[in-house]
Amino acid sequence: MKVVAPARAVTEVDGLSGRRYRATDGIYEMSPRDGRALVQAGGFLPSLAGATSRAFGYRCPADGFGSFFVTCSRCGGTCEKE
Ligand SMILES: [Zn+2]
């Protein structure tokens, strides 16, 4: 299952199973058990994250890409806080 990271600074999380997950663009691909645990800890399901671009917090001034990170994952530019 996919789980959206609870905070933009979070790029790694340990699941209940002891497995370590790395986020890709703020999304974790986790086992159902670990995913549910992360949701309870503050993560959320992509289907519930309707306004993802607003939740991400950064936007690239060069191409308008909404980003979870300061560095634009599309062009590598520096994003500004929304
Ligand atoms: Zn960009």
C-alpha cells in the first residue's frame, strides 16, 4: 500500500516489522501492516490527500512544480515555501 509521509522532512521510516522504508516523492510503498501503523502515526493515504500540491509546502518558481522538498524533483531548482 502507498502512504504519504506525515511531514515533508521525513524521507525514511521504520515499520513495525523492522523494515526500513524510503519515501519516493513523499510516498512510501509499504506492507499493509506497516502502512496502517504509519497512517496512525500521522501519515495519510494518497486517496485522502486531495490537495497534495498544497500539502507539500514548496513550489518551484521555474516550472511551478509542487514539491515536498526544497529542491525541485523535476528540474533541480530551488523551490520556494508556499
Ligand atoms: Zn522545477
